[in-house]
Amino acid sequence: MHILLMSGSAASDINSAQLMLFEFFSTLYGTCFMTLNLHQLVRLADSVRTLGPLFTHSCFPFEDKNGVLLNMIQGTQNIDNQI
């Protein structure tokens, strides 16, 4: 994670970080139990390649909008009409 947070990381360092994250989680949980959240952590290296170091971007504004959408829903049917 430190490599992915650093500015100016070389492409080889980012590749190494991605491999280390995958090895850590696949060893800890096994590849058959790698859930979506763990998969997203492993794919952080792609975000660094595309957007730069992790400290330069955030998903919190999008998560906040999920809360706004959730408050608009009052039941389990016709969710699209409720929003």
C-alpha cells in the first residue's frame, strides 16, 4: 500500500505492489474465497496507473451519494420509480 500511495512510483514498483497484494490475499483467504472487495483491493494498482497515487483521488463523494439514494427508497418494489 505504501508503494501505491507514493508519488512517482515506477511502473515496475506498481506491478510488484499488485503482485504482493494478490499473493497476500490469496494466501490469507485462498483464490476461491476472494470476494469483490478483495478483488477491488488487488486492482488498486490499475487505479494508480490511470489516476496517479492513491492519495490524489477519493471515492467518498460517490459513497455519500449512495446514502442519498438509499434514503429515497422506502420499500423493496418499484425502486426505480421511487428514486
